[in-house]
Amino acid sequence: MSKYIENVNAYLSQKKIKQTFISMKTGIETSKLSRILNETQDITSVDMEKIAALLGKNIEYFLSENFQVDNIERDLKTEVAFYVGELGTEQVKFAMKLIDLIENIDEILSARGRLFKIGE
């Protein structure tokens, strides 16, 4: 197994990244990507660059003999987080109302037709 493919597979496994995601984001056909990662098809330098770039790394990162996936590292391309500081009483009340709205959105949308006579 080539060191690049071995390391990419370890990275994808550790980070729980699906092949379909890689395929969708890089434009590499799913079947081709599967053959590449199973080493039944040779990988081109273009495909190596696409995969590495998507994962936020360079090709050399995946060619390392002493490859280790850092568990602390976060993938900022697919993860969103923010901190708004400490919430005041009014902000907590508003947040709870939003959560209630989200939890009941199906009921709210289905009632729309009964509340508003659309098309009349």
C-alpha cells in the first residue's frame, strides 16, 4: 500500500470523513475514489493535490513515514462554532423561545394553511 493512500485512509477514518464527501468536494467520481483508496487504481498527482487540499493539508503531509493524526485539530471547512459571551436573563428567555420554535416548526408550518387562506 502506498504511504500516501495509507495515510489518507487513516486520516479519513480518524476524522470520520466519508468518501462521498471527498468525492463531492473534489469532483473525483465516487467509484474512482473508491478504487484509488482501495489501491486498485493508481492515483495521479492531480488527484493527490485535490484530496490533500480539501483536507487542508499538502501532499507531503500524507507522505510522512511517521504519520499521526492530531485529534485536537479541527476542520474549519466543515465545522462552525462561535461564542457569544455570557447571556443575560432576557437573552436566555429569547433563546428558549427560539428553541421552542425550532422544536415545533413542523406543527407551525402545517397550521399555516388553516390560519391563512392562501390563494383566496
